[in-house]
Amino acid sequence: MRPIRLFALCSLMALLAACSSSSPTAVTPAPPVSTRFSIQVIYLSTPSAAFQLAMDSVVKRLTAIVTSGPAGYPISMSASDAASYTTTIRKTTANGGCGLGNATLPSGAYPGIVIFAQDTATLGSAQIIAQAGPCLVRTGGLPIVASMRFRTDYLAPLATNNQLVDVMTHEMLHTLGFNSTIFGTRPDSITPLITGAGTNATAFRGSNAKSACLTFSPTVSATCSPTIPLENIGGSGTADDHWRESIFKTELMTGTIEARGVKMPLSAMTIGSLADMGYTVTASLAEPYTLPVGSSPLMHLLAGDAPANSGTPIPEIITRAVAVFRPGQKP
Ligand SMILES: [Zn+2]
């Protein structure tokens, strides 16, 4: 059974379509003041029990892996900032917002990220199962507010296949910064983590991810050095925003979901990429991963990376962060 390409990083149309009528339901209380990284989920409408359970599981998984943000980034939002940034994120995408029409940013501590989440009957194109990505980024470049939506009718099949938590982890990693915008935009003047974006040679250059990649077996240094290949097919929302499927196949952050029963490891390379973004991470929580037998990474690099499978590409529309959070300044 061939893999099916299912991930949609973000969807402008989905943002526009999915948030018009329901009232906000804050389920997770504001976190206590802490320097420890937190992922605060605020539901845009009452979540199904299955969706909330899976989200809770993913939050637990990723807050064990990401333990803090970089030193010095702002960790609180005043009431006036919360009000003005709320106005911004509520605007439609066409008017410079995130389309989070009923979202309200809480004032207070922001030691990590706030994610507005929703399971929804409609999400733009019928083929799109999820949209996720940053809405506001900090002055240091990392996301502070994000959006994560899933189409309700995909939740049960993913759960039946034992893939729901993995797919939601994949999407939440996009909100934390695993996407080409965060790879490429470093207001803190760190060298961009992406090189060759939009070309066949698009690749990730972070040193922690590279070191992890070089530990994979079978070791083929051309796979990981001088850079790690990012996806170069599939168009917007897939290319540049994932590891290259033709080489890394089962790894969680390629843009293709595996067949039922095939493990999608959250590898040391992905955890390394989070460290490259500036997060403090728990490297020991990486799942065992080996380069797929037959992927012939060197051959792919030399042959122009012909795709190793033919999953059906799904049209994807990307939204990116709409503003930078600067405490005390209007967005
Ligand atoms: Zn993705």
C-alpha cells in the first residue's frame, strides 16, 4: 500500500471558512508563571473528547521534548497588548489577520506557545485534513501564538489506524516552528536555517539536526552534510516545510503519512532542528530511526531526487505569521 500525502501545513481558505459562528471555549487554564516551556491550547469551539484527548497527549509529548525557549524572549503579555493583538489575529487573512474570528488572547504569562485549536467539519478543500502554523512570532523569531485545525471526519480513521497522535504531533511541530518561514526568518540575526528554498536543492543547515542525521544508520554522510535535504516537490505547504520524503520516508516530519502499521519516528534529527531554532530540548526522547533500506540517499542526491513513491499531491495553501509580537507596541 503506497503512502498517501495528507498533511497541509496551513490553509488560508480553511482559516476563513472555519471560524465564523462558534463561540470560544477555553478549556486549558492559563499556565502559572514559569520559565518552563508550556503549550497552552485554547479551543475555538467545544472539542470532541477524542480530539481533546489526542491534543492533551501531543502537548504532553512535546513539552517533554521542548523544555524551554531561548533566553531573553518575552514571556508575558499585558492586557493592552492582548487586546490589540487579539484584534489583529481575528481579522480575516485578506485583511492581514489569521482568521481566528472568535479567538481572545489571554494576558499574563507566555512561557511557551498558545495554540488556538479546533476540530471542524469544513477545512477548505475536502482533501485537506489539517492546517497548522504560527500566527504571531516573537521578536526573537519563534512562534508565540499559533493555529491548529483538523477536519473532524479524518479523526476517527486516523485513530483507527493508530496514527492520530503522530499526525497531530506533526502538525504541532509546524506550529512550534518546523516550517520554512521560521527556518528562513531569523530576526535574532542567526544565519537562516534553510538554504535554497524553492529550488530542487532546498535544504536545512542547522548543526544539531545535521549531527543527529549523521548518527543514522546506514551512515551516508552525503545525506546529512553539508545540509539536510528538505522536500522539493509537492508545492506550497509541502516543499521546503518537511524533510525530503524520497530520502527520509518514514520520519515524522516528511510530508507524507505512512501506511497503517508503519511507525513514523520522531527522530533525533527533528529534535535537533528544534534545538537549532533555539529551543532547549530533551534529545534522549528521540525515537529510534534508521534510513530506509533502499532509499539510497546518495543515489537520490546524484539523480536529482526522483521521488521514491507516488503519493497523490494535495493542493495546499499556506498561511504564515501575520505579525511580530513586540511588547508595548501596536501590532
Ligand atoms: Zn506537514
